[in-house]
Amino acid sequence: CLVCLLQHVEVPVPTPSKDELLLKLEAASINPLDWKLQKGKARPILPRKFPFIPGTDVAGVVLEVGTGVGNFKAGDKVVAMLSVGGGGALAEYAVAKQGLTILRPTEVSAAEGAALGIAGLTAHQALTQAAKVKLDGSGPLKNILITAASGGVGHYAVQLAKLGNTHVTATCGARNVDLVKSLGADEVLDYKTPDGAALKSPSGQKYDAVIHCATYIPWSTFEPNLSAKGKVIDLSPVPSTFCTYAMQKLTFSKKHIEPLFMVPKGENFDFLVKLVKEGKLKTVIDSKHPLSKAEDAWAKSMDGHVTGKIIVEP
């Protein structure tokens, strides 16, 4: 059992280096990336060394700042995204880089802040950079499909998309249809129905962009549902994704698929935290688990039927 490889151990409290902060953690969230690293999906590159404390997304209180840190002080409540290579979220203390640490307003709970990192930033990048949606509501109307819309990335993507001038069709399981509608989706498909499996819009929309948060779906399913220049933004690309992408580049196909790898940026993180503060972006919390039972949270994430985000609290 892979979960059995998680062990609770005592390790020294880390020391912040230049441009780093030592945090006492209040909450962390689990992402599929975490257990994919455990499965060896990024070997031999990541993890860089063992033992490895998994997790990247945290909220906590600043205990100490390293040299070169000018924007934070001891006692500040913050949210942070830790280094993917360094990890450290499933612990009582962690070290975060100043550039990916954001002051947490009182209106944002620790759990809400800890959920944002990878999932929120991935949704933001997919929409604003790949799909070219302007989140201020300007720009032409775009028809957007979001698959696995009740998941971590998906539930943020629905809400962010609706800040722009978009018509959103979303897929999810039957139990989450009402939830996804409440997040703002214009149309919601149960992915187990024939139309849901075929990704067919109930109103006949052709999609300008697909934010593909689900596991593998063949290009042949997407292609007939795309507009003339529609694109599929694949957030979990597999080898066939890259083959299709390369072939479409060679043939100058107007409809195409493109893999996306999120690049975290502090200004985007700050933007998301402000949206939560203003009540324009909410986190759906699937469940909360104590750090002493982190393996239960891990197993639940690996099960693959998570609604929103899983939170671990020390």
C-alpha cells in the first residue's frame, strides 16, 4: 500500500535562509501532484532527496524571517506555496519563499488560504494565459467547457471563468451537479450520461476552449465539440497528448490540444487571495483531517472522487 509509505517522524524545525520565512502551519491542502510524486511519476528529478515531507500549499503564522525579507514580520498570518521540489506542507513548521507568500486577510480562513495554491493558480493560468479570458469581464464572449468541474482545479476554474465574458459548460458526477451550478456554470453535464460522455453542450454550444481537468479523454471526443479555432488545454497531459500536440503543430491544425504546466507567480496568487477576501471566489472543502491522520487525507485524495479540496490541520 503506497499510503503505508507515509510515516510520522520527528525532524528538526527548519531554518529560513535568505528571502525565506519560517511558518508555524495552521492548515495545508493535498493535491494529486503530491501522491503522483510518491508514485514516482517525476523520478529521477523529484523528489530531490529523502526523507521527503510532501505538500506545497499552506497557511500559517510567520515565526522568523531570513535576511532579505522586508515585506513580512513575525506574527503575520500568511498563505504560501512551497517549493514542489522541497515540499514540507504536511508538518507543524515549514519554510516558504518570500515571493510566493501572501498576507492572509482576516476574511480568509486558514483552510481557504491553504487550498488556493496549485489548484487556484492552475485554473487562473489556464483561463487567462491559455484560453485568453479577461477576468474583468471585457473581451468577446467565449464558450468554455470545464471537465471535472467539482474537483480542486475545476471548481476554481468555473468561478474564475464566470468573472469573464463566458458561457460555461461543465462536467461532473451526478451528486455534484447542483454544486457546480451554484458556482456559476451555465450548463452542467453528468459525465456518466451519453451526452456527458460525448461532452455535448445541452444548448448546442461549440467550445472556444476546454479547461480539461479530468483524466484522459481522447481527442476524437473533443474535436467535434470545438469551434473553428477551439483548443483543449490539458492540465494532466499523458504521452499521447504530446504526440497529438506535435502532429497538430506540423499540420497547422486550427483546432488543437496543448499541455499546460503551471508556473506560480506571486502577483497571481495575491489576486486570488483578494478575490476570496471580496467573496468573489470560494473554496469548497471536501473534508478536514488532523495531521496525525494525514494518511487518511492522502488515501481520500488518491481515491479520485474529491469534491473541492482536502485540508490537513496540525
